[in-house]
Amino acid sequence: MIKQVHFLDFTNGLIEADKEKCRKILNDLLSEKTDIREIYVDLFQRSLYTIGKLWEKNELNVADEHLGTQIVEELVYECSLTLKNIPKNGRKVLITCIDKEFHKIGAKMASDIFELNGWATYFLGASTPTKEILRAIQTKKPDVVGLSFNFYLNMLKLFNVIEDIKKYFPGIKIIVGGQGPNIEKENILKKYNDIFFFNDIKELDLSLKNGLALS
């Protein structure tokens, strides 16, 4: 469980760009066997939303917001290193940010949620060109492709990626996540009736645990 004091101290650490303070909080939580899911949702995600709102209100400048985001990104990768000896279920997922999407923390956390649920994962990172996504699908042969989409002006790029995946790999299920779908979900639903949406990693984790949709 993430206590309020942990959240406040961690958020202040991000605002102050105090990486070691944030890392100590994370290490303390890991030593207490705190579930990675709780750390991702109730500490990392919640803190990022907080500093994002401060930036929107001009209470935090762009540089400070970027510094805080970079700290979380590094700590997510440190958490990933702890995901060992998890029994595999024989299924594979490839997760990537579409071209010109540079915010990859949410996509990486989603990849780790799949890992925690026994999937073999392939994470391509930020701003992956469509041809490289298709190449990775060809070589890795995943059961599911996850596309991260945050910037609503990239809607056309998202449609193009989905169309190409459907054209060349019609049997693969596609999921979409990120902040973009929250804005454009209705438009996407009108165009496609077989795309899976997840508003956050908690919803994704619940779906995987219950064997819904993607099983």
C-alpha cells in the first residue's frame, strides 16, 4: 500500500528534481515487498499527473516538469529489473509508441503489467516508425500489439498504423492506450469495432487477471 506520506514525499522529490530522494522512497517500498502495480499506479502515475497539473497551472516550468518525468522514467526501468522468475503463459505482446509519440512511460508500465501477468513482452519504446513496427511484428510474432497514443494531432498516424497492421497481420489483436484515446475514443470507436481500449494500467491489469478480451 502506498501511504499518503510516500506519495507527497515522492512528488516533492520530483518537483525538486531530487532523484536520490525518489529512489530511496522506491527502494524502501520494494524492500517492504510493495506490489509493483501499486507503485506504478498509486505512486508514479499519480505523481506524474500531479506535476502535469502544476505545469498546466504555470506553477511548474517545462524544464522542471521534464526533470521529474525523466526521474520516473529511470525508476520505472529500475522496477523492470525486479521482474524475474515469473511463470510464462505462452502468449506474447509487442508494445510501442507510434511515430512522433515521445512519451513512453505509460507504454513501458503497460509492458511490465503484461510481464507481471506471465506474458513475454517486446517493448519498442518511443516514436517507432510504422515500417519498424510491422518488421517487429513479422519477426516476433506477438499475439497482441499495444499502441501508445498521447498527442491527439497524431490521430491520422494512429489510423494508418492500425490499417497497416490489419492489412498484413489480420489475426493479431490490437490495444490502444495513452492520453490520446481519452480525447478521441469516440472517433476511433466509430471507425473500428474490434480495437481494445484501456484508460490506465490498472484497467489493463484487471482485464488480464480476469482473462477478459485478450484471452
